[in-house]
Amino acid sequence: MGRIRVGLFCLLGVGMAFPQAAGPIGYWKLDETASPAVDAIADADGTWNGAVQASSDHPTTSFANCGSIRVRPVATAGDVNYVSLGRNAALDASQNGSFTISAWFKANSLPPAAPDPDNQYGIVLKTGLHEGLSLDGSGGFVMGHWTGTDGAHYYAAGYGTGPITLGQWYHVAGVVNLDPAVRKVFVYRDGQAPGFNAESAPIPADQNANAFYANQPWLLGINDPGGGGARYQADGWIDDVRIYDRALTLTEIQTLASGGTVGDPAVPAATAPTNVQAQGAIGQITVSWDAVTGATGYNVKRSTSSGAETQFAVVPASPFVDTNVNPFDTFFYKVNAIVGCTTSPDSVEVFAQSIAPVPRTEKLGKRHMCGCSTAEASLVAAAAMVLLLLTAVFARR
């Protein structure tokens, strides 16, 4: 029996490639400084609406993260402000089966009391009866799920489970698990279930998701932009939103809450620019290179000593023309690519000298057709005399 166990262990543990966990069907990093909010998975880029703000504030993660979005109360922003995520078949149908929403949220304030239309803050919701993640007035993160053709049945977890600390990032995950043995809604804050109201009542097997939501996009920072009693305009920061078409395990949720990734596609490292060249001209040096895939800009480093280059300029594309040069100095350059929140390794070093301009020795006057400069007349006459003498000498030979 022991041999069989050992054999099975070796068979399963050595040389076997186990499949990775299924990744999200939509992933919005929210690192952009303007619309659109790019979907890193498919074709569901989001659109900024109203006075959404880009922010450099973000949670600490193990992957490159350079920003978030800031949404504000209507009284402050002047109108509703939110991001409408793109739609595709998978996202439209996501609420019909087991699914998970993962996001980071930092509240600037707590929602006001009812009947204020913003008595909850929408984090990731579908317009209607607030399907998805929100924050209630106690500071409790809520995951809600509606079933039935008339939306008469509501299953939620997390109400009243606050407080939270304002101005602090929290990871929140909401799960609808329709496994026949489970059929409940769950919510997690920073990878842990709250001490109470952490799961819903069981969802009867004959109740399916409200069909209304199949025609609605997921929204960030609001529930109903049109108003009504459940507008849920948020006041805070949102980052790194993921939607999975399955119920994540507690271990996976804790991985995300720790700043990790679950099922993310491989992101190739940015490569250094190639074919970098430096060419001197009168009063300038032009540095050029081949474009790097995915680059949004380039850092140009410069020095007058080899190997000592420091940051000098940021440019959107090749070439870079350096006019801040002295004609008798050699300038050394390196270039790296800006890709998302990261930079590539530096390129190889190149160097060049600019060319000194021809000195101006005598003005020809305003009426001269050239209007440029020339050498002194005496120098020209002397040069002509030398040329004549040389011609005479060679003629005698």
C-alpha cells in the first residue's frame, strides 16, 4: 500500500504541468490619466463620464501600479462622474452564473443616510437594483445579487459590517457561488469575511439572475447615473477592478488582497530600444531609435562622460533633438522605453559631437542679395594671389 501511495505521489508531483487558475474575463487596471479605461483582457474598454479624475494614489501591489480613478459627490464634481465599463457577451452574462468581483476602494467619506440618493456608494455595480459591490452607511462593504424576472428576490452579504477608516485602501471581493452545494452570496474585506452577515441566505435552485442585467454594463463609482433613489454616487478612489466568471476560493481572494494576481495573462517585460544612433549637426545632436511595442514614451539620458548618463528628457517618440550642446564636447546618450508603469532596460550607449557653426566675419550690408556673411576682402585677395602664383609655377613645368 505504501508503494502505491509513493508511486501516485511521484506520478502527480513530478513532471506534471497543472493548469493555471482561470483568469478574469475583464480587468481594468485604471492606471490611465484619461479615458478610456483599458481592459487588459478583452475588448471591453471603459469610458469616463463626467469629471472623473486620474489619481497617482494607489494601493500597494506586487505588480506595477501607477494610479487609480477618483470619483466625487455631485455637489463637488458638478455632475455625476463614473466609468462605464465596456460590454461583451461574457460580461453581459457574468451575473447569470457563479462570479466574483474584486476591487480596491478608498473612501473619502461615508455615504449619507437614506433617503439621500447616495446612501450607498457604488463601487462596481450594474444599473438597476444595485447588482454588485457597494459601500453602505456603516462602512460595510456589500455584495448584492438579484434573482427572479421581476427582481423581487435580493440576496446580499455585508450590510452593517463597518466601520472602516476613511482615507485607507481596502481590498473588497464579492462572490456569488451557485455551486449546488453552496448557492450563496459572500463578501470579503482585505481577504477576510466580516464577523457577521458575511454570507446571504441560500438561493433557491429555481431562482435565476434577473434577466434585466444582461443588457446593462458594469459601472464604477455609481449605480444609476439617471438619478432616482438609488444613484449611489461614490466619494473615493477605485483601482484594479477584476471580474471572474467563477467563484474564487478564499486563498485566491487572499492572494488578491495581498496585492497579488490570480490567473493574469503573462505580461512580457519591456525591451530596451534598439538601433539607437546619435548624429551631430550644426548646433545640435539628433538621437534616434526604433519604436518599442507598447511604449507610451521614452526617457533620454545624457552625460558628458561615458557610463554616467542621468535623466535628461522625456519624449513621446523618436527622434530627440538635443540643442543644448557645446560643439567641442562629446555627449553620451542612453534611451529606455516607458511601458505602462514600468520602464525598459537602458539601450546601448551612443555618442556624438555637434558641429560648430561657420563664424561670421563681415556683414555684406542690408542691400546684399545674400544678406549673410563672408570672409574679409583682404583674405580673399590673398588667397587669389596664392592661387595665381601656384598656377604660374605649374605652368612653367
